[in-house]
Amino acid sequence: MATVTAPAPRPALAGILRHRAAHKLLLLALAAAVLVPLANAHWSSGSWPHALTVDLSGPLGRANDWIIDNRDSSPLFLYFFGYISNAVVLSVRAVYLVLLAAGWAGVTAFGALVAWRVAGVRLAIGTGVAFLVCGLLGMWVPTMQTLALMVVAVLTSVVVGALLGLAGGLSERTDRALRPVLDTMQVLPAFAYLLPVVLVFGIGVPAAVLATVVYAAPPMARLTALGLRNADPEVLEAVESLGATGRQRLLTARLPLARKQLLLGLNQTIMMALSMAVIASVIGAGGLGDRVYQALASVDVGAALAAGIPIVLLAVVLDRVTAAAGEQNDASAGEPGSNLRPWLYALGATVAVAVVARLAGALDWPSGWTLGIAEPVNRVVDWMTAHLYSGVPYLGGTADWAGHFTTWVLDPVRDGLQWLPWWSVLLIVAALAWVIGTWRTALTAVLAMAAIGVLGVWKPSLDTLSQVLAAVAVTLLLGFATGIAAARSDRFERALRPVLDVCQTMPQFVYLIPVVALFGVGRAPAVAAAVVYALPAVVRITAQGLRQVDPTALESARSLGATSAQQLRQIQLPLARPALLLAVNQGVVLVLAVVIIGGLVGGGALGYDAVFGLAQGDLATGLVAGAAIVCLGLMLDRVTQPTERRTKKGA
């Protein structure tokens, strides 16, 4: 009698086991089976063991005392840092005096003429209107102070970033050595490195400029190196065959071919420098940032917005002009002197306008040409607080939403992370990083997470991590939905663009106060502010990735009768996967930056420690919190980073 046996699911199992991620997870499971019982036997509690921590308060405290004692007598400060400080002060003052000498009419004319020559009439009108609005808001002098500081900071950032990028682009070894340095410069929160900068240079313009350079130089360095490495090899080979030296190849081939990346680096440097305007005001930068900071200290949202709007306008104008300059350079690369003419025309017209204004006695902005918006804005904020904070029928109000979000999301995530044994957290990080990348990726992520425990800030770091995870989840949910809608509708994308510009360039300090007015003080408003700040980048990257999907693939799907939803699920989203992964990565980095600032509004954890260290002059507390934030950012970056360049190397 024949027996019938059920077929075993061997092919499916074999297919799963052949997958590279399954091999990695299997190896991790085997390692966990051996290591978990040992770890549980020695460290059964969830908290990081005290025996594995290192106390840095003593060495950092002694370094703090030495700097204070020797700042006025050591040759290092007198003949090195002192010269740097004097050069920065003289440079900013010279630019500021030139702007004042040009007058409001001359500066407006110069900006409008440059925009006209590089982008056309529409941007010229927008640039002129932007400068006029700064004056109408009564912020002309603070705007010129901020512009002078930004000119020096951006030029310094561009020079430093270009030199670093040049070294990294011409040498793979140098690039690998610079990468962690640039990561640290970009991830380290401003409040953490403001303290050592203030200790060395004191409160004032030099410290503000140098802190801005540390934050704004990395994009220029990264994009310069990227442009040099991605230069067309056929062009380089042709130039080399003509007998060109290394220097000639750099000047005649590599740098011209990297023009787009260089201008994009300039664009990003300008945007990041302006985003530091308010933070730099904490250490004496003055200008618009100082007006915003003073207004927020007195909870005056209207005055803060009046100073924040010019920062947004400067950022938008400079963003559009530099982007248009890059397009014009591509179109006119072969015309000799074409890059110099706009500046000469604009300079000549500016001098003429400034001379006429000086003869007419109208250099300063007329005192009667101002429009006060502080009072109406404050009335709107008061109305929102009175009507939306609580008592909304059926909805409860924003205070109830914040309380529910804290109770149902933030508290469980934080308590769950802190309940997990520390070694299990490291194991989870290793699994995620290894599945996404390589064993080197996993090792880097695990070491970064372990360094947090060694620094003795394990629990506050997990508290910060819980806020980051919650904010990232909300950001991705809203960002992907909005980005998909923007990619599918040109009209919606055009209407959304100015909103995204405002959200991305408005100083974080400005919208912290309305967020607190609506949601109260605590971790929920910190998360809400982080979502507002990170959302534009996620929306932009998602929309761009979906728009760049191969149109032939979409046409083939339509010809087969696929619906719009099927095209999105089966064609656009899979093909846009690298862009979506990049959106996740950028969302994590930007959320982490603002959750830290949320320490000012009750976010607590590492953000509070960083702010407390700066306010109290406590180098140990501030730097340890800053180092933990860097490690947290490095771990999250490795866990969420797109893996295109790693997959070529294999697992």
C-alpha cells in the first residue's frame, strides 16, 4: 500500500536561508544564544553597570580651570587665538561698515541687480521686496549686523570646507580620516561646543563666527570631495594624455567638472550658517538672532516673529540666488568673463545709488516706514491659547493631545527602552545595523552605543532616544504622505514649496514658543518642534525621489492597466527606495538636532544637560552630554543610512 506524504516546504525554507540578511540574523542568533546567558548571569539589571563607566568630570574640570587661569597670560591665547579673534572682529566690522555706507537703497539695489543678472526679473523683484520687508519690520540695522556676520562666517566656512574637501577628494585615505571628524562637527549640538568656544574666545563676535564655521563647513567639505571624486574619468584621462601636471588637471578639469557640487555646497553652507543665527546670539552674536532670543526670553512671540521673518527672507533669497547662479554657470561656462560681469554691473549701480542716497541724506531706513506686527501676532497667539489649549468640543484641545501623546507613546517607549537590559539594547542595535549594512557598520553602531554607557549617561540617552523615535515616526508618517501628494500634483507642490521654505529656515527658537503655548511644557512640545523642523526635508526628498522614477516603467505599468495606486505601490515606491531611505536618515538627524533644543522647553534628558552645561559654565556636564548626543547620532545614522555604497563590498 502506497503512502502519501505531505510535501515539505523545503524550497521556501531554502530560499529564505539563501538570503544574505537571514545568514546575518542566524549568526547573531547563535552568538546571542552563547552570550545572553553569560550577560544575564553577570548583569541582570537593565541599567548600565557602574563598574563599566568612566568619570570625566575631574579632567574636564581641570581643563576648564586651566583655560580660565591662563586665558590672559598664555602665549597660545595671546599670539594665536588672540590674532584669530582680532581678525574676525575686524572682518565683520569692515563688512558692516560697507553695508552701512551703501545704505538701505544701495544694499537693496545690489541684491536685486545680482538676482536679476543670475536669475531674471522675478527673483530680482523678490529679492528687492525681501530687503524692503526687513526695513518695514523695523529690523534693517539688525539685518545688516546679521548679514555682516554671515558674510564672514560663510566665506570662512567655504574656505575651510573647500580645503578639507580638496584633501578628501584627492586622497581616499584622507577622506576616510575626515569622515568621522565631519560627522562629529555636524552631529554635535551647538550648545555642547559653544561652551569651549566661549572659554577660549570669550563672549562676542569671534566665538559666534567660529561656532558657525564648525557647524556650516562640513557640507562644503563633503560636496567638494564628492564632486572631485565623481569627475568624469574620460575627461581626466584626456587632460592627462596632453601632458598636464597634477595641478593643471585640478584647475582645468576637476574643479570645473565639480562646479555643481561646489555651488550646492555653498548653498547648504549659507542655509546652515543662517540657521545658527539665533543660537550664536546666546554668546553675543547680536543682530537678528539677539532680537529673537530677547523676545523669547520675555515670551513675546510677536517680536520674535518680527525678527525671525528677516532671517527666513535672507535664507530664501540666498538659496534661490545661489541655485540660479549654478544653473547660469552651466549655461555660460564657455563665455569668458561671463561670471564677472554681473558683479561689476551690480557693484557700479550700487555705488551710484549709494552716492545719490548719501547726497540726499537717506542712508538710514526712514523711521516712519515701519510696520509693527508684534501686537497683532501676540493677539492671535493669545486667541489660539485661549481657544485651542483646552475645551475644544469633542477634541479636547492641544493640552489633552500632548498629555495623551506623552502617556500613550513617549512614556511606554522610554520605559520599555530603560527596562531592557543594556546588553540587549546593544544586541538589537547590532542586528539592525548589520542587516542594513556590514559588520563594520554594526561594530561602529555598537561601539557608539556602548560609549554612551561608558560616559555614565545611559538612562538620559535612552530618554532622548525615545523622543527621537517618537518624533521620527510622526515625521515619516506625515512626510511620506505629503511627499507622495506633492510628487503626484504639480499644483500642490508649488503651493507647498513656500511653506516648506518657511518651516525649514525659520529659527527653531521662534516656533518653540507657540508650540509651548499650544502644548504646554514637557517632552511633547519638544517632539512637536522636532517634527515641524524635520518634516520639510523628508517631504522634499520623498517627492524628488518619486518624481525621478524612470517614466518608461510607469508607462509600461499604465499600458498593462495598472491603477494609480498600483503604480505607486508596485513601481514608484520600490524604485524610489534609495531616496526614501535617505529621507529616513535625514529625518533622524534633523529630529535629533531639535529634540536637544527641546531641552529648553521641558524635554529633559541630554538636551537639558547640554543647555545646563552652557548656562552654568560646567564643561564636564555640557561636553559629556554633547559627546553622548554625537554617539547617539552616529548610531542612528549607521542604523538608518542608505546602503548603496556598502552593498558593493558585500557583507
